[in-house]
Amino acid sequence: MQEQKNLEAIMGLIMFGGNAKSDAMEAIAAAKKGDFELADAKIKDAEESLVQAHHSQTEMLTQEAQGNHMEVTLLTVHSQDHLMTSIAFTDLAKEIIDLYRRLDA
């Protein structure tokens, strides 16, 4: 049962992290075309996906803190990497969108 919960949390990190990165990329593309309303909406979507990913990560950390240690697999490492990359990419996307706004002004 616990293994299933861990797998669900891991897959949540991968899925929501991937969604966030995809939305952030779409936000940059929209800003490049001058569609800042869409860019802002896509960044909001990315941030919402990151919140969901954090919920999955919190579940894993809570289990660890309660003494339910999980086996660290390549999938676990991949999920954490996916999340951190998505966070960094979303932050960078915001900066790129801001640059496009300045160029447009």
C-alpha cells in the first residue's frame, strides 16, 4: 500500500513538473508574439502545476519524517530532477517574458 502511495507521489512530480515546464515554454512563445495576456495565463497555469507538484513532494517528505523510509530509485531521482528543472525554467520564463514586455514598450 505504501509503495503505491509513493509511486503516485513520484508520478505526480513528473506529471505536474512536466506540465509546468510545458506551460512556461508556451508562455515564452506567446510573449515572443506579443500576446502577453496568454503569456500571463500560461505562467499562472505553470505555477498552479508547481503547487500540485509540491503537494506530491510534501506527501513524500511527510512519509519520510514519519519514519516510512522509501527506497530511492532512479524514478525517484528523476521525479525530483523534473521538479527542480521545472521550477527553474518557470522562473526563467518570467524573466524572459519581462524582457519581451520591455522590448514591446
